[in-house]
Amino acid sequence: MPNLLLLIILSGLLHITGLYVKSPSLKYIFKPLTTVLIIFLAIHQGGQSCSQYKMLILGGLVFSLLGDIFLMLRRERFIAGLVSFLLAHILFISAFVSYSGVFLSIYYLIPVLIYFTVFLVVLLPHTGKMSLPVVIYALVLLVFLWQAAGQYIQHPAKETTFVFLGAVLFVLSDSLLAFNKFVKTLKWVPALLMVLYWSALYFIALSI
């Protein structure tokens, strides 16, 4: 659906523009709209089928939308946003497991574990009272990436490639978000993390 992809890109660019020109209307309208358009794309993937995998992916996308909304409120609801994305990842993991079964290879877990260990070592000195929620979220995100990799390794195909790409981009987006919030605020980060985030959702939607 090339026309829908163009709408997703345009909506995302308008939100990013709103971040830098400080336009509330652009920020608050086009951030959730971009995710809604990706959900609409996912609904139309796989024709009229309503497989368990599709429903779980759609559920994850809906919770991602809720996370978007909580994180952009004038009085940011960070914990509510974190919980929403936590539930989104749990649904995505459930989708991967429903497709390929649980992936248990320790060999592929090691590089994922190393990345998250290093990142938490950098992040945790700055998180204060948020340390426990951050660690819990990181562990779920670790499993999310591990199981996405497992889906591709066990069943290499176009759809599982999309899953793996989406998971990698999601992890990069969340890593940037956490670094920007807790360690050091950088002006260029919001635009990049939104590009990574929506690209992640787009690829996961294409996996249906």
C-alpha cells in the first residue's frame, strides 16, 4: 500500500517538524496519527485473515499507541507510558512464540545480553527511583529482541526478516529515549528516535 506509506512518512515528518518549531498542534496530532496509520496498515496485511499472530501484533501496536499518547501529554505520564510499551512488547513476544515456539538458544542470547548489560551500566547511575522499572523494562526488551531473532533464525523468510529488523530498530529507539531522558539531553535525538520507532512499528506490521 504505497499511498499509505506516503501518508505515514508525511504524518511522521509533520510531527518531527512540530518538535523543532514548537507547534503543539503538529506534535499532538501527528504523533498518534502516524501510529494509527501503521495500525491501519497492519489491519490490511494478510487480507481478511484474523490469525492469532495478527491479533497479537495488532494488540502490541495499540498499546504502543497508548504509550505514544502518555509520553506526549503536557504532564508526561512516564510510568504509564512505560507500562504501555511493556505490555506492547509482551504481546509482540507472544506473537513470535505463537509463530515459532519459544526460542531457547543461549548462543544467540549472549550478544543481546552483553548489549543490555553495558547499556544498564551506563544508564542506572542516572535513573534514581526509576531504576527498578527501567531494569524490568530492559529485561522484557531483551527477551523481545532475542525471540525476534529466534523467529528469523528458525524460519528465515521476508516476514521474519521484517520482525528482526523491527525489533532491532525498536531497541535502538528505546535506548536513545532512555539515554536522552536519564543521561544527557541532545537536541537531535527526538527526531532520530521517532524515525527509528516508526520504522520499527512499520516493519513489525509488515510481518503479518
